[in-house]
Amino acid sequence: MTMGLDSRPIIEVSDLTVGYDHHVVLQDVAFEVRAGEVFCILGGSGCGKSTLLKHMIGLRSPMAGRILIDGTDIVTAEGDKRRALLGQIGVAYQNGALFGSMSLSENICLVLEEFTRLPRAAMETVARMKMKAVGLEGAGHLMPSELSGGMRKRAAIARALTLDPKIVFLDEPSAGLDPITAAQLDELILDLSRTLKITFVIVTHELPSIFAVADRVIVLDKERQTIIAHGRPKDLRDHSDDPWVRQFFSRRTSPAARSPMRWMPPVTRTGPTPTASTRWTPSRPGSR
Ligand SMILES: Nc1ncnc2c1ncn2[C@@H]1O[C@H](COP(=O)(O)OP(=O)(O)OP(=O)(O)O)[C@@H](O)[C@H]1O
Ligand SMILES: [Mg+2]
């Protein structure tokens, strides 16, 4: 919720058909993502959200069509051109995909080793800045297994920010998180979007997240293998011609379902009081 609606397209997808072997998942889809917006890809399980994302980041080649990132076709770009393009995008995959045998800081340095020739000390400084940007200041020495689900998602976002990307792709960033942690992650995304002017492309199922962060969305459909709705979530909820789409956006979970009041723990505590070392509070994100 961060941009004027007239900003220029930073991603242009046209005539795109994607799938696996001879199995088509999405057929002839077209849409654009505008610079600075938070754009969400929605739809039921198996409709092709992750598949679409994998094509948008150049991980797979489409059966047909074009995907322009800032004017360059990621499908056909090769060599240095492709490398430069990949340097402009950051990705956090559906399952987090941090290297489990490396600390968070090392996970970030790995990206820098691949794309830059920075000296080690500079890499570690960048890693510290990225951790700070997602509210994980001072956590660089931790191993992924030592993190809570919410911290792991933040760490994956920190790694996605490593190369100061223009566009960040997130696959199900809040899946599996409790409502408060999920809402904190939404705040982080909005903060990064506002302060760093990053364009976000987010795959999600989570209705509260959609209403909290999305400027515009597309809704995919498995049977029809295409986009069945696009626009602002509130407009689709209130005015879509498609009853299924209206229902999708009016499910029982409303933004109010995330209201802290509904999730406050009971006032009388039975378990041990958290100590400073076990309790983790996000630091203020947004600074590089
Ligand atoms: N590597 C693969 N090889 C073959 N088929 C695949 C592969 N990955 C996904 N598919 C198929 O493509 C279709 C779309 O899968 P995809 O993972 O993109 O769905 P999704 O919308 O991300 O679902 P979810 O919400 O469950 O993550 C499904 O039918 C899936 O079985
Ligand atoms: Mg998926």
C-alpha cells in the first residue's frame, strides 16, 4: 500500500504458458507489476503460484511467452546481462531454504561471494546491515535450526535483500506462523517497501496478509489454468463479477482476526516467565 497507481511497470508478463514436461499449469497469462507496489499472487493449492514465481525469477523456462524485468526478457537474457538481471532480484523460497549448516551471516556472505568481490570484512558488515534491516540485529551467528519460524522467515528476507534488489519475490512468507508473528512480518514487508522502495511480488494464501500489504493481486485458478481476477483486494471482495472470487476475499478471516485483542495470552500466567535470553522482540526494521 505504498505507491501511486500510475507508476511504471517493472515486470511485464505476456502470452505466458508454463508447466512441466507436457503438463500445462497456466496458459497464456498476462499481467504487469508496477514499480514500488506490493503485488500478490493468490489462488488455491496447486494452481501454479510457485510455478509462476519460479518462471518470474528465471529458474525455469516457460513453454511460451515473455517475462520482462525492467525491460529485459529474463527468458532469453544470457551471460552478463542475465547476471545483472539476477542481481536486481531477491528471492525467499516457500520453505525458507537457508543453508542449515551455515550461520545466518554465512548464508548472506555466500550470496556476496557469488556476486561480488568484496573483502570478507565488508561482506560481514553487509550481512550485519541486512540482519538489522529485518529486525534481527545481532543474530548473525545463529544457525537456522536455532531460530523460531518467524525469525527464519525474516532471515530468508534478509538474505533476499543482500544485493540491494529492486524486486523481492517471497513465496508464502507467513505460512505456518501464528497470527501475531505473521502480522509482524507484514509490517516488515510494508516497512521495507516504504523505506527501501522495493517492489514486492508475494505468493500467499493468507487473507489478513493480503488485506494488510497488497496494492494489487492476481487470482489464479487451477481448472481454468489462468488468471481469473486482478485488482485491489477490497475491490475484488466487494465488486468482482465472479462469486467464487468474492467468496475467496470474504472468507471468515478478516483483518480483525489478527487483532491483538483476540490473541492476547491470558492475564494469569501458568508457565515460567520468559527471560531476556528466551524472549525475542523484533528490533525496528527498515534501516540498511
Ligand atoms: N517440479 C515439478 N514437476 C512436475 N509438476 C510439478 C512440479 N512442481 C509443481 N508441479 C505441479 O504443478 C502444479 C502447480 O504447482 P505449484 O507448486 O506451482 O502450485 P501452488 O499454487 O504453488 O500450490 P501451493 O499453494 O500448494 O504451494 C501442480 O499440479 C503441481 O503438482
Ligand atoms: Mg506454492
